Amino acid sequence: MKNLSKSVFLSVAVASALAASAVAEQNGVFLGAEVGYGGASVEDRSNYDERPMTQAPRSTPTLKYNGGGVKYGIIAGYKQFFTPYLGLRYYASLSAMHASLSTSQIEGEWKNVSATMINYGANVDFLGNFIAQENLDFGGFVGLGIGGTSWLGKNINDYQKLVDGYGYGWKLSKNSFDVALNVGLRANIAKNHGVEIVARVPFLPTKLIDKSRTEPYNVGADTYLATATRKDSLHHPYSITARYTFSF
């Protein structure tokens, strides 16, 4: 009788495990593509100031330009589930955004800006399913991405020419380190097909330039100071995209 009870218990345990594996989202490699909208902003703190040496320096005005544009990208990685409801995924991402920014302010060098942002990195997301069925899994995710950002375009090159006009040898830093939060909702349909709504929030701006130079000169018996300041940054504060994935 004791052996019979043990056999029944083992049978139930094996049947439960098989049932769980039947409905669980499968581990494996996946590829994906996404498209949506991304925000962008420019912060301009550039100024040229001439003043007597005895006079305190004037503050540099800060101008901000906001905008955004279409963002699209691809991802590739691996997902693994520890239970039908909990898992992790690891993936590489590559995206581009074509941003347009404008301002009604008449000061500053950035009147209307068009630039392309390239973002690339490695990501880890924690996956949680609210529903786990044979042909449908639905849940959310939250994770972290680490990589880099590069800004390209005619306006960026034109601004480099403007900076070259100072003759100080200043160069723009078009590339920067990137850290971002990934969060969203996801569904896995018919085992192989996934659809997601993704929000990505990068934390670090790209500091294009952060330079200042002061040179004295004399006018009669008075000494004047000429100060050139260039402090400009580009930022991609958020994006919202729709994503499709295929699991192998």
C-alpha cells in the first residue's frame, strides 16, 4: 500500500511537470524589429562675452530645444524561463532615430536642428507573465540597457565648422556612453510570435562640447577679457515603440 501511494505521488508529480512544460513559454533564440517615436532635446549654453577685467562675468544663458522623430531598430538575443511565469532575456539592440528640433527663440546657434541618432547596446530584461497558456502568454518586462549613442547629420557637421572658427582646436564629442531603462508589455502568441509595447528611458545626454577660453587684451590703459563659452548637449529622453519578435 505504501509503495502504491508513492507510485501515485510520483505519477502526479510527473504529470504536473509535463503539464507545466506544455503551457510554458519556450526558451530559445529570438529576433525582433521595432518602430515608433523618440524624443530629442538640445541644451545650448554658448556665449561670447567681452568685459573690463574689473567687471564680474555675465552668466551664460541656457536655451533648450525640444523635438523628436521616427525611431526604428532591431534586436537579437536569448530568453529563458525558470517557471511558466518568470524568466529573463538577454539581447543586443541597434536602433536609429531621425530627430527634428526647433525653437521660437531667436538667440543661440541652434535655430532648427535635424540629426540622426544611432544607439547600440546590450540589454537584460526580467520577464513576468500574468497569463501562461499553451498558445498565449501575456505579461510585462523591466530591464536595463548599457551601450553607446552617436549623433550624425549635416547640422552636427555645420556646428563643428562654427566651433572651428574660434581657432582653438575644439572638437565635438559626437559619441557617448548610454544607460537606459526598458519597460513594457508583451504577448507571446502561438509559441513563436511576440508583440510588445516598449518604453525606453535613457539617462545620459551626449555632451557635444564643454569648453571655455578667456583671453585678455588692452584698450589704452584698461584691460579687457574676451571669454568664449561652448557648452552644448544632445539628449534622447525617451522612446515608445511597437515591437515584433520571432522565437526559434
